Amino acid sequence: MKKNFRIFTVLIAVMTLLFFVIQCGGSKEKATEKQGDPQKQAADQKVHQKKLKTTLSKRLLSVELTAEQKAKCETLYKEVFTPEILAQRSAAVKEMKGLKKDSEEFIKLKKDIGEKMKPFNVKFNEKLKEILTPEQQEKYFTKTEK
């Protein structure tokens, strides 16, 4: 009788242990990350927004573009700044990253990039005036003046 009782007790203990392992360890979520946690959802949303990259500058986006204006601006950007032009600029920027900001080479490269991009920036800004409202133009273009 005692032997049967011990076997029965061990079986109950093993089944209880398995039950707890399955209940606690079988869940995919971590203890710090609950599915209904609003902070985690907000953080996930921010990460998702970062993944949705736009080609437009922060300054242009700060003008509060409508969805239609944003689409037109992105199309215009892709027309003016072709992949070849952007590749040239990114190559020059990579060279700049290795240099100190106060060095002569850094300043020279920065001026070169500015000179190479100037005609494209002028073209982009001229066509941008057709897309933006006068209030948006005032906000965008007054910030560019030094």
C-alpha cells in the first residue's frame, strides 16, 4: 500500500511539474513584454514609422504637407535627384565621415558637395514652389535663408 501511495505521489508531482512548465514556459511572451502593454505598442509603432522612410527632408516635412503634396514632393525629388546623383553625393559624404570637422579636407569636401548639388537643389526648389501653398512656402523658404 505504501509503495502504491509513493508511486501515485510521484506521478502527481511529475504531472503537476509538467503542467506548470507548460503553463509558465510555453508562453511566447516575455514577463516584461505583455501583449496589451500600451508602452510596448507605442514603441513598436515608432519603430514601424522609422521603417517607413521618406526621401523628403525634415525641414520640408515640418511644413505640414498634405498626403497629396507629400506624394508630389516625393515624385519631384525622385525626378530631380536621380540615383546616380545620390550615389555621387553619398560617396562624397562617406569620405567626409572619416575626417575631422575642423580639417581643411572636410571643409573642401563639404563645399564641393554643396557646389555639385546646388543646381539640383535650385531646380527642386523652383518646382517645389508650384506644389506648396504660400504659407508653406513662407515657412520652408525663410528657414533656408541665413
